[in-house]
Amino acid sequence: MCSVFDDGAVCAVVCDGMGGAGFGSLASSIAVAEIHGRIERGYRRDFSPMSMKNLLVTSVSAANTIVYNKARTESEKMGMGTTCVAVIVRGSTAYIASVGDSRAYHLSDGGVRQVTVDHTYVEMLYEQGKINKQELQTHKMRHYITKAVGVEENIEVDSFEVDIGVGDEILLCSDGLSNYCNDEMLFDELHGKARSQEEGDRLIKQLIDYVNSQGGKDNITLAMICNNERK
């Protein structure tokens, strides 16, 4: 879900649900609506960087409370949750918040950088030096998420601040995309090519078609914000 504010700032939110019997979809729809709505209502053009961070973090935390309480009061929904990555891009800065393994990437002439850190069991093992980078993609527990919106009563939200140049892109995506597209593919397929909304939509459709052709079975959600003011 995306919005453009009257000062030219842009926000986007991507959520990817987890939980059986369709409850993951419910969790993600609740979260994305709550987060996006709070950002839209709370954003001010004169916000400081700290205020931008606080807006994102409190919006995700509020969504966590709503999803968690719904699962607690309706027993069949217990355990449902969702990953989340949200961004506000204002001028030359992107403010990002994340929970789970949905990702934010920064694409520039220098290449692709994953901004967010996956909240997964294998990422924890990698940070502890127990597995190498190659094993991140093949480990049998690579899909095990250690943190998600709505699973625990309280949640710690990661936040990031990224300087973006003219011609750069910020990409948000669920793991349905990142599990099948490496950094080089994202760079080759996306960077510097979207000069209009129509071109951006076409590039995104091409990526989704590619993942499906490679046997992708997971839901794919993504949003791309391009800084194409002048170049």
C-alpha cells in the first residue's frame, strides 16, 4: 500500500502474513491498513528525523497490538502474525521500519544493498558465526521467522535511515521475491529503468512472472519508490 503526500514525500507498506486457515492473510491485511492509516494521519511535513522514526515505529507497534489482541480473543486465530516493512521517503532520505523477513533494498549506481536485517533463525546462526553465507539459502530452517507482528504482546521494531541519491530506488518486498531473486538480478532488472509509473509496473510484473516461472509458490508483494527528479 502506497501514498504520496502533498509535499512530495512517499510512504509504502508491505506485509506478508503467517498462520493457517487464511489467518495469515487476515493478519497482514489488518497490519497494512493500520500502519498505512497511522502514517497517513500522523505525517507532518516539518517532522524531524526522530519524529519520522517514531511515527513508523509506533505505527508498527500499534498494528502489533491490534493483531495480537484479535488472536487472543478469537482462539482459532492464535499464532497468526505478519512480517512488515514500511518506508517514508522524503527528499534525499528514506526512513524504514521492519519486523520479520520482508526486506528493504537500496539500489544505486554503486549496486544493491539490503537495508533491513532478516529476523530469522538462520540469520541468527549466521550472525553467531555458526553457518556461512551460502548456508543461509539452503539451511533446512531458513524459513523459520523469529519475530513477527502480532505474535507477541510487545515487539521491538528495527528502524533505519538511508541517504538516497537522484536515480536511486528503494525496493520493499516479501520473501516470495527475495528467495528467488539475488542482488545482481534485482539490480539488472530494476535500477535506472523505471522513469514512469507504467514502466515501474511493467518491471515489477516481469519480476513476478520470472519468479512464477521458476516455481515460486509463495505470495509476492513488493513496492518500489524511485527518485527520478533529475539525472
